[in-house]
Amino acid sequence: MHLVFRFPAVTRRNNHHLLRHYKAAKKPPPSPTPTPPKAPKKPQNFSFHGVTWEDPYSWMSSLNDKVAMRHMDVYMEQEEKYTEAVMSDSERIVNKLHFEMASRIPNELSTFPLRWGPWLYYRRVEEGKPYPVLCRRLASLNDDFISHKYPPAGFDFRTGKTIEQKLVDYNQEAERFGGYSYEELSEISPNHQFLAYTMYDKDNGYFKLSVRNLNSGSLCSKPQANRVSNLAWAKDGQALLYVVTDEKMRPYRIYFSLIGSTDEDVLLLEESDENVYISLRHTKDFKFLTVNTLSPTSSKVFLINAADPLSGLKLVWECDAIAHCVIEHHRGYLYLFTDAPKGGQSVDHHYLLCSPEDTHSNPRKWEEVIVDDPDLVIEDVDFSDKYLALIVRENRNFQLCSVGLPLPFEKGAVKLRKLDLQYLSLPKHVCQISPGPNYDFFSSVMRFIISSPVMPDAVVDYDLATCKWNIIQQQNMLHDRTRILYGTNSSSVSFESSDAKYSNPVNADLEDDHLWNDLSEFYACEQYAVPSFDGVLIPLTVVFARDNKQKDEKPGILHGHGAYGELLDKRWRSEFKSLLDRGWVIAYADVRGGGGYGKKWHHDGRRTKKNNSINDYISCAKFIIEKDIVNENKLAAWGYSAGGLLVAAAINRSPDLFRAAVLKVPFLDATNTLLHPILPLVADDYEEFGYPGDINDFLAIQGYSPYDNVQKDVLYPAVLVSSSFTTRFGVWEAAKWVARVRDLSIYDPKRPILLNLTTDIVEENRYLQSKESALEAAFLIKTVES
């Protein structure tokens, strides 16, 4: 039986009246499409090497012109309002993404205790405070220390002992430096009595040195210095050596300071040549300090006796080229890890040399320790008293292994594969292995960070003596929590390979994958070799959710960097989970100019060969479209800093390949910045992008510079450019590029060109980082999926 509801006539009339009233109501008019601001043009002509060009927006970089800067302030405010207006309809998705990303920030922001001598050092964040506290406690009391929260404030109610000592509260440091706390250097003295550290002085734009007495907690009256770029302890912690920069940020002086002395600090070295840069470090056993001087045409290493720093500098190595040189000392021998040319010929990888400490030969004789093996390359080394840890690469697979010291090199160089290497069993898809702050020279335990595109970073303690390893800190993305384990009573994950001694590295067995909080069950990682325009194969990594609900849509992001010989950051980033779970593909193009594949790979993508990087990136973009990895209308580009140059240059050449792009603090105005640097550049910048004084370099710069090669009357992708006034590649570069793209390209409101100004503290604040990431992800969803 059907139930029929009948309404009284009056009710029907009332409803009819309401219905007529509802239909008569007019919808609010749609919001007008925001109009992008138009930057004033003040054309200026420039000439160099017989080439003349016009720059209509050069006024934006006239930092000393008060009128220009007032115009810039007004223009930046207009840009800010325009970005807000364009993104106003995405407020809900921004908030949702921000909530997702912020919820994945680990609650426990403490670092796992690092043992050095009798002490355990660590940093922890107190509830409700933005900056951490540096603490330590005696290792002998650590067995009863299960959590950094209990006992509270480091007080053990069971024993009545205070087991935690606060060394530096960076919230109080923020009060010293105008509400902003950013530390660059931090070195505890080998006698554990002092801490030397540098804090960024925002008002003056440099790092300021302070030394704190760890027993009293008070600051030492000296040394106190500005513009400090390096520091190292000597005389078992009784003296400090530090490097200061000139006004152009070039490290050029080394000073000696005796702690507790009222005497003036002693100038040990001053480099007057404006092309020479100085760096300073101590050997791990604190027996020596090494001073590196680097110029475009030479590299030198000097040795200082740490017991008597005033005895002078002794030259121990030099070569007629820019080279990476690190010297360590081990039981009467000096070890040099370098990529310097051999016999006048450039080499592709680092190698290890050795020389007796007390040699009388002049010049000093260095012997090769390990025979070159192009199929098993040494990427990095770390010394302890009894072991040598090596990060190696076999083909494109990174591995971590160790060998006992001393090495058997007395009869000549040995093959690495012939040594009794102990390999750490690793998860799949490792993209990076980074050594931790392994201060304790006499410990057999070393700390490393293992990274993968489908696994949160794992901090691992590796006992080189027993071949046992512990995963001591790793975020568990499946439960949105962080595993941080302390003390011998904790259930830290241990693993001892039954095949600890074998000559060929292998990955962990499948049943051991769960130890690593590996996410490969949910997210796939695929590797490709993409032919570039000249036939060179470019490594491409692709990550996507296995349960991809948008298989037909396939939106995707292509990351690239390709500069300074640096590894492309392919590590798992929790903020990308929000896009992966929405069906996005995350891809990484390891273009030439980057690191991880030898020195030649880097050199083939810099200076006059920078076009290789750009063409490699374009080839990878075409590949993932042709192979239907990403929908041809839904590919976005992503570049950070120098990677912003790569992406913007690729957009200039193939704007139709990309639907959107995110450029974070990008380098966009290469010609003008390299010719007339507003903020000081270092030798590496010119080696990477070219010396404008060299006509071939200059012509190459003009050929790839994003600002100088914007296409006219072409539809560009939607672009979100994030920048800040404090970055080395200043906000004026981003503003100039944005203005020129709008001026020359075809205007399409569905493809906006946005400029987003970030705050200075974003890099140090995880909450603000997640907010910026949410805006970027929402921008991509808005412009790519619509």
C-alpha cells in the first residue's frame, strides 16, 4: 500500500507562494575575473661584448633608489592582492590540504641522542614553543631514560637526580635576535666545556659568533665576532679558530682566540685576492685543523697543529684546478679525499690518497689507497679510530659499507672489492645516504640517514664492529606518528644480517621491509632511462599511488634541479602524500648538471653546456607524456632555486608541454645577476652558470637566461612563483620575470602568473612550510585539474 500525503489547500498555496518567491530571487553575480597588476616600465639599455639589450624592469633591482623602492612596495602589494583574489575560490581546498599536511608533522620533534664521550646530546621542542632546546645528559644515566617527556624536565623522581642539562634555549636566542632564531654553525669543544655557535642577525644580514660556557650557562665575553662562516676548536677546547667574511661575503680571514683570555684575537691568515675563498675544519681526532683556499684556478690545503695553532700553517696539498679536498688524520697518516685532476687529466669521481704525517719529502708524496673502479664508485667516506665507512654507488644504486683500519696499502693501491667489506642491508629504491654528525672518533657506531622516494627518512645507527644496525628515528606515515626511541630499555629495531660478510651488496629481504616503515606497498617507484636530444640516457624516477583512482586523468609533477653537482632531492616528502592520494604522479628528472653520476655529469650541464640540462628536462617531460605516465594536458613543472632557472628555461622553449609550474625562490635573471650581482655571489655560482667576462660563457648565459628569452604571443602555463627579499636570488628577479611573461605572452585568466611573497621564517617553521605547501598544491589542483 502506498502512503500519499495530501496537504491542505492553504498549505499548498503557501508553498506555491514560497516557490514563486524563491524563483524570483536572483543569484549573486559571479565575481569578476581578477586583473593582473601591470608593473611600470622604465626601459634601460645595456651593452656587453658588443651585445645590446633592453630591460624595461631593471628599476625593480635599484635597492638604493628610494623612489624605485616605494614603487616596488606598491607593486608588491598589488601582486599580493592579485594572488589572494585568484586563489580565493580555492580557500576550502587550501585549508583542507593544510590540515592534512600539518597533521603529518611529527609530534615528537626531538632528535635522537647522539653519544660523544660521556655525554648524550640532543635537541627537543618544548610544548607551545617554536624553537628547540639543546640539551645533554650523562650516558651513564641513560638506562633509566625512556622518553624525553618522562621524567619531566630531566628530573628522575625515582633517584632524585637531575639527569638533563639545558645548554641553549633557542627561544631565548630569538629574544636576542629580534624574534628570529636561526643557527648556522654549532660546535661543542672536545673537552665538553664550551659551545661555539653562530646565529643569524636579521637586522644586519650576517651570522654572529657566540661562545657559551656549558658549566655556568653564561656567554663568554670573547670571542664575539660578526660575519663568521667557519669555526673549529683547538688546544683541546681551550682555543677557537674562526673565519670571517668581507662585506661581499667572501671568507678571507682566520682568527685565533684563547678562551678566557683578555688579549685581542690573533689574525692567522688574510687572503687579499678577491678570487680566493677560505674554509676551516678540524680532523675528527682533533689533532689538526685544515685550511682550504679555493680559487677558479687553484686549490690548496694547509695543516695547523691543533695543540699549537700559533706555530703556523703548513702546505700539504695543492693543484691547479678547483677541487674538493678533505683531509683526515689516522694514526700517523694523512688521508686526502678529493676529486682533483690526476696527471693534468680531469677525473670523474673522488678517490682516496694517503701520506705519512711526518714526511720530509718536498713536495709531499701522496700514494693512492684504492684502485679506481668505474663500476663501484666511492661517493663519501667517514673515519673512526678503527673503521672506515664508505658510501658507494654501483651503477645507480647507493650502498653503505665499512672496512677495518688501517687499510693494507703498504704494497700499493688495493681494489675495493678485494677488501673485507661489510655491507648494510638496505631497503629498495634508496636515493641518498647522508652521514650524520659523527663526532665521536673513538666510537664504532656511526649515524646515517637513509632516504628513498617511497620511505620517510630513516636515521640509522650502524655499529661497524658488530655489523648490527638500529633504526632509531623514522616517521610512520601509516599511523601519522614518529618512532623515536631512547635508552637500552626501548624496543628499538635491530637487525643483524646472517650474511654480514659478503662481497656483493644486496637489498633487505622482503620480510624485513616492514622494519623500515617502507611505503612501497602503497606507492610504486619506477625507474626509467630517457634518451635526451643527443642520445644520453637521463635517469627518471616516477612515484604514484598503486590504488590510483584517477587512472584516466593522470595529473603529474616533474621535478628538476641540475646544478652545482648536487643530488636532486628525491626523498619522501609527507606533503606530497596529499597529491599522491589524489591520483597525482610525482616524477624526478636527474638532468645533467646535478650530482650522483660523477663529475663529468655535473660538468656536462654547467656554463656553456647548461643547455644540456634544459634539453634533458624537456626530453623527460615529453617521455612521461608519450608513455602515458601523465596526461598530456595535465603536466606541471617544479623547480627550486637553481632548479627554478631550469624549469623556467624549459617553459620558455616548450611552453605547450606544461599546464602549470611552481618556481620556489628561483634564479631567473641570469644575465643581469651575473653581470651586476646585487647580493654577493661565490666562485661556485660563476663556475656553474658562467663568467660573463668570457664571451662564450656570456653568449650561453644570454641564450638560456629565463628573463631574456620569454616568448612573445605564446600561451604560457599557469605559474606560481614564490620568493622573498632575503634570498640570494632576490624577489626582484621573480617580479621581473612575472612582469615580462605577462607583458609578452597571451593572456588567459585560466592560466594566471602569480607572485607569492613568503615570510623570512618559513624555512625554519614546519607549520608555515605546510601552509606554503598547501597553497602550492591547491594552485596545481586548481590550474591542472580544472
